Amino acid sequence: MRLIIMGPPGAGKGTQGERLAEAFGIPRLSTGDMIRAALKAGTELGEQVREYYEAGKLVPDEVVLGLIAEAFDEPRSENGFLLDGFPRTVPQADGLGDLLRERDLTLDAVLSLEVPDEELVERISGRRVCSNCESVTHLSALGDSGECPECGGKLIQRSDDQAETVRTRLAVYRDETEPLLAYYAKAVGLTSVVGTGAVDDIQASLVAALEGVGAK
Ligand code: AMP
């Protein structure tokens, strides 16, 4: 199974992508996670992209294409993958097409999670990440302790989740990434799902939508 999950920042791509990837036994390839890992480790690539990341801007296309090409050739991607947060521009989508063609692969479906802007801002500003186990939670779901519900670790805010940067990221999404919905509607077919409501219900809608397009 080879899937893309698309949607604006805060739409739930990470949460739903992780669940779908687990259900299908495929890795979730998240360029955002790869970039955060490089930043944390202080690698050369991390230093090269830090400024873009902190400002909420897109890192150069060739950087993410390189990360994805590497991930495609890892043994874990042998039976497929779910792409989360990639592609984000038309040149990235073209580059992805080339990478797939070179490997004789095709996409089974492109999923789009739809969430209104007001809810995106509310979700992102309340998002917290565990500094220990990296699980993602929302302030509204926390008990009085304010600790990670999974492991009791310290929760922190992602450096690009501050209000100002969130506005930039939403604008970048509208300008650079949203045009990909029409691109994929034409090239592969787009499977759109309402991304509001209970997490379990959204997951069920995604699975049903995949069945509906014969991708399960
Ligand atoms: P995400 O975790 O997917 O929201 O990505 C966080 C940040 O990582 C973005 O705001 C960009 O700075 C960078 N990033 C992640 N994926 C990409 C991509 N496909 N193209 C360019 N920049 C990306």
C-alpha cells in the first residue's frame, strides 16, 4: 500500500497517518519528523534547514526529495509507505513521480483531511509534544499534572507552533501546497475526508474511504 495523507498543518495528518500506517503495516514517512530529528541531532542537514523551519517556511525541495529517496530505499519501505507532510509543492510532487517511476511503483490513494481554519489554529496553539516519548497531545486533554499522559514526561511546545509562525505555515499551505489537491485529483484521484470530530471516527472514515476507492 502506498498512500499520501494531505491536509493543512494541524489537520491530524500525524495522528491519523500513524494509525493508518500501523493498521496497514507500513512506515509513516514524515519529512517534518525527519527534519526535527536532524535539528535535534545537530546534523549538517539540520543546520542547513533550521532557519526555514523556525520561520514556518518550507525547506528547499531538493532537501526533502533527498530524504524521501533515502527512505524509499530502506528495507522498511519494501511493502509500501504512507507519506505525511510530503509532497508540499508542485516540484516535490513531480520529483515524487520520478522517484516512483524509477522504482516501478504507483500510488494507491491520496487522502485529504479537511478541517476549518479556526479549528486548525486552536489545535496547533494547544498542541504539546512530550520531550521524552514524543507523543503528541492537546492542552484540553491534560490532567492537572500537565505531564505526558503516555509516560509522565515533560511536555513542550514545538518551536514552529507559536502563533506568528502558525499564521505563516497556514499561508504557505494555501499558496504552495493546496494546489496539489487539484494536481492529485487529476493524476491519481483525491479521497477527501472530514477531519473534525472524534479521532476514532475520523480513522474509520479514512479506512472506509480507502475501501471505497479499492485501495484496501
Ligand atoms: P510538519 O511537521 O509536516 O508540519 O513540518 C514542519 C516543518 O518542516 C514545515 O513547516 C517545514 O519547515 C518543514 N517541512 C516538512 N516537510 C516539508 C516538505 N515536504 N517540504 C518543505 N518543508 C517541509
